[in-house]
Amino acid sequence: MEAQMSKVTNLEKVIREGRLSRRDFMQRAAALGIGGIAAASAWKNHALASPSRGGHLKLGIGGGSVGEDLSPLTTGSIYLYVSRWAVYNNLIELDSDKNPVPELAESWDVSDGAKDWLFNIRKGVTFHNGKELDANDVIYSINLHRGEDTKSSAKPLLSAVTEIKAEGSHKVRFKLSEGQAEFLYSLADFAMNIVPDGFNDWNNAVGTGGYSVEHFEPGVSSTFKHNPNYWKSDRAHCDSVELLTITDPAARVAALRSGEVHVIDRVEAKVAARLDGVDGIDLVKTPAQNFFNSLMRCDEGPFSDNDVRLAFKYLLPREQMLQSLLQGFGTVGNDHPVPSSDPFFNSELPQRAYDPEKAKWHLNKAGHSSFAVDLYASQAAHPEAINAATLMQEAAKPAGVDINVVKAPADGYWSSIWRNKPFCMSIWGVRPTPSMQMTLAYRSDAPWNDTYFQNAHFDELLSMVKVEVDPAKRKQLYWDLQEILHNEAGAGIFSFIDTIDGYSTKVKGTRPDGVRELMGTRICERVWLEA
């Protein structure tokens, strides 16, 4: 009996880590000889466990910069996204399977070939300052990302919106210039947070989220307190949440093991193997949540020549990087941002491999018999970013390329290095759809176009794929887009990374999330502490 219950206990742990569905659980239980009643009881006890309220949740986050604020207009680190999801809600939320579900918009109607969207705004929701949510708040918040003067990097996601108007106090109509099959995904983006009409005090942010700002010091620590009037009765269970910036990966692990924090992000693959099975710690792995890349500016300097860009793509030791740096926790990239798990992945595009002879051929074609360049790297991009740059440095030597690795500090990396230096290491979170990813990072006028890639044909195909409803035509458009990026863009995407988060077993409700690490970075409202 004790042996059987031990097996059930182990299976319960697997469920908690999100690795089995109920069907998989029952099949595994049967294979272990656990009776159907006992197995069903174990599943039910897990599934029906009531979240407990209270406690002070502490997170150790690897990113965070002193220059960040809580404005929906700005980009930034995981620290920033976790903070914003604690404070704000959107019209639309993405569940853990990337499905759009109602949030502040409780329902919607679509007409005119997906060019007319009418959203019914949830009633009875109040902001932290006591103001009741209405249509004007929604219109103001979305319009922050529109117009010529906006500083929002999410502006391209709303490029088709021609008009937003209120129809009563709790209805908002969006008119689009063209049908947008994925418009709900745009409204679920990290940037589309809803704030009070006219609000702009971003260091003292006010939202409708599960927690209000008590203290916000980006790059150091921030504290959020529970919103007693939160409209989601099944979320935001803790009394308070604290975020600590811990940039050093070893220090984050030490903080988790000592109990200083309950949660850490970006557990290094080589460390995960040692932590797996350690008492008091759970690991949650989610496949292909980020892609690891080197960025080459296409608009100026040596990388304005596509032959130079191709040479450097052939100098990426992809398999070596995957195995030695990521311990196999990921898949090899092919210089476009669509992972192999995506239904629109171009499976017929040849995988680019390390080939110094081809690299030399492209450099010679560009007029270079030798080549020297600085490559900027920092742990802000990824714990293994500096090691990855060093591997690239060695791999480039047979082609006569001298890469000087410049180790940049973590603080300020995203403001002073990323999008500024001609060659640097970077990381991107995989967006819910390929068109969102490409719109944000590769369209010619995208504010986050970090390689300054300009291609009119690419822009045209991207506009077409957004409105195409025929599955076969849509697939072909996506395949063509991936091929253009593979052959011409400035991102050497060498790995898709499995994200590994570390949790104290005192944290309940954890599971992998298809949107991003730390439960889509919505962890503050989705987990609770053991009573």
C-alpha cells in the first residue's frame, strides 16, 4: 500500500509541474499498477485543491534596468512584464495554450470580414484609484499606441485600426481598414494594458490588476500589495508580491535554495540537471519560449552587405551551442523566428549548418579577405550569452574572421547596446503567432526592428498573411516570409530555448505556459502560497 501511494505521490508531482494531462496521468497510473479509483482520487485531489490566500510571494528575476518604468509604451525586461501584469489587465488574455479568452472585454462580435469588432466591456470593475472602468478608459489606453507621435513599439500591431469609438458606457467599436484574423492576439499583447482615461504617471501606475504598486524601484526591488477589490475572485491570492533583480544566475539559484525567494526565472540548463529532484524545489520547463540570436544591423556598416550577414550565419556553431550551452534544452534555429512546434513552420527550408568555407566564399564576394568586428554580449541577454559569443569567436577563426567579444554590463544593456551597436547578442520571447513576431521585429517600420531590416516585398507578404483566411494560402505566405528572413535578414537565430523556471514547493498552481516563461509572466496573479 505504501509503495502504491508513493507512486501516486510522484505522479501528483508530475501533474503539478504541468507535464501530464488527466488522460496521460491515468495511463501512466495504469502502467504502474495503480488502481483506477486511487488514480482518479489522486487526480481529483490535485485538480480540486482550493488555492489558499495570504502570504508574501518573493520572486528573483534575472532582468531589470534602473531606466524602466511601468508605462505600457515601453519595452524592457521580464522584470518589467511581471510587474505590469501584476498591476494591469488587457481587454483580452491568452490562456496557457495561447487561446484568446475574455479579460476586461467579456465578449465581442465580429462582422464585415473581421474589419468590424464590437467589444462589450466588463461592468463593475474599478481601478486602484477607485475609478470605475468604462469605454473611455479603453479608448485612451489603446490610442496611446496609435498616432504619429506615439513612442510605443507596439504601434504596428494596430496599424489597420482606423477608428475606435464608444457606443455607450461599456461598448467599444474598432473599425479596421482590412480584415484581421488575429486581431484578438494584438489586444492581448504585453503593451495593450488598460489604464484610466488621461493617466500618465507611470512611476505610480494605476490599473485594474490583482495588485497595486506599493514600491517600484526597477533594477533593484519592487513591492505590490493585494487589491481587495480585484474583480477576478479566483486570482491574485497573495497578500503581497515582491520582485528582486538578481542578475547573476548562480545568485538566483542560491536565493531559491536558501528560501530567500520562492521563484526564479532562467534556470541555466547545466544547473537544472542538478536541481531536478532536489527536495523543496520544483522545475517547470516550457519548450521553445525564447530564441537566442546574434543581431547584425542591416542599415549601416559592414553588415549592410547581405553576403557579410550570410557569412556570419554560416559561422554559427548551432549544434555545439545547443549541446554545450543549453545542455540540449531546446532546438536548433534556422535564422527565422518560427519554432518547429508552430503549425506554420517551414519544414522544407534547408537547415543552415556551420560551414566556414561557405562563410569565406560570401566574405570574398563582399570584398573581404579577412574581417574583424566587435561582438557585444551580456548576461542580460541570456546567462550563456557571453559563452555563446566566445564559441562564435572560436568558430569564426577558420574563415579568417576575428571577433572581439565585448562583455557589457547587464544594467543598461537594452538601452545602450541593443539596437545601437552593429553586432550584439540578444534574446526574444516567442510571440503567440508568427505575424505578431514579424510585425514587431522585422517589418520595415517596426520600432523593435532591432536589425533595421528593410524589405518591401516582405512587408507586402506580411500584410497579406494577416488577412488571408484560406489555410493553404496562409501557410504558403508564412513559408515565403520565413525564407526571406532566412536568406536576407540580420538575425542569426541559432537556438530556440526551453525555458526553465525554479519554484519552491510552497508555490502552488504552477504549470508550463505556451505564451512565455513564469506562466506567461502573469505569475503574480496565477499562483498561491501553501497555507
